[in-house]
Amino acid sequence: MASASNNGFTVWARAPVPEIHTPGLEGEYPLLVMELDDTLQNVILVGGESPYDHYIGMYLPEILRYDRYGPEAKPQQGGVLVENLLESILFRGLWRHYSTSTTLYLNLGWNLVGFGPNLENGDISVVFDGNQSKIDYIYEYNSSTQTYNYWIGGLPEESQTLTTITENMGYWVKTNEVFNQVVTYSGYAAP
């Protein structure tokens, strides 16, 4: 995840004696390594730099020791670490796909309903699958146009101004019958 430059070298400046890299080692060698343990769903991080701040490692955005590193220092090193962490987590399989559902309990008449992030499919026919005939109206307020978008039961789809439920929005839903609706969410999350 992070390594010394091609000109890197280790020194033994003070106790304790380094246990990961031998003093005098030169060249590019690992400073931070991550291992994914799929069996236990854990992440193991091993740092090869000194725990006592002999080496000022990843920093962003200021150069902490300009007097020592001079104008050739790379203040982006912290950014490199973050990019490497994200790449490893996102693209090397740590994040897992999840799918979960929740049940909406709709009463007879008007209901104020909200939908959280990662709605699997926002199409009204999918969100209210099997229960569309129990809905008379769905209204959403559009703050940019200061108008209401609507879905009206029995109205042809081309006449509806609302066909998709948006995450993190509130909706007025008028029902003609009490019903429960299972709504599915999916996405990626760390284990």
C-alpha cells in the first residue's frame, strides 16, 4: 500500500531495535501492507516504519519538516496512502454487496413516506409492486420548479409527471386500502 522510494534506506536511530526492516536496507521496501482475511472478514495492517516518529510518514497537505525534506518533499504522500487504501478496499474485494429490505406500513388515506439511500430500484411499479391498485395518488414537491410531480392511479404512464421514487425524498401517498409494502435496498459496505 505504501513503500519507500527507490532511494530509501533504514537507520537505527534509537531504541527499540527495528523488527521489520534491517538497519542499512536500501531501495524500495514496504512501509505499509494490508492483508484481507476473507475467512474472518478482517483487515490486517502492518506498518514497517518506526512507531516512534523516526520517520515522518504520510502527511497531507503540509510538509511537517520542511527544514529536513526541503523543496523536493512530496506533500501528496498522505493522498497516495488514502488512494491506495481506497483502491485496495473497493477493488480488491473487501467491500461486500448487500441487499436488505424494510416494510412500509401504509394507513388508509394520506401517508407521508420517505425512502433512504441505496433504493434498489426507484421505479414506482417496482417500489409498490403488487399494491399499485391500492394507491390513488403519490405527490412529490420539486423545490427547483416549485411545483408538484404526481402519480395518479389509473392515469396512463405518459401522463404521469412522477414515475420514479428518489432516495432521501418525502412523498405524500394517498391509499384506498391499508397495506404493507416491502422495499428493497442494496449497495456495498465494509463487513
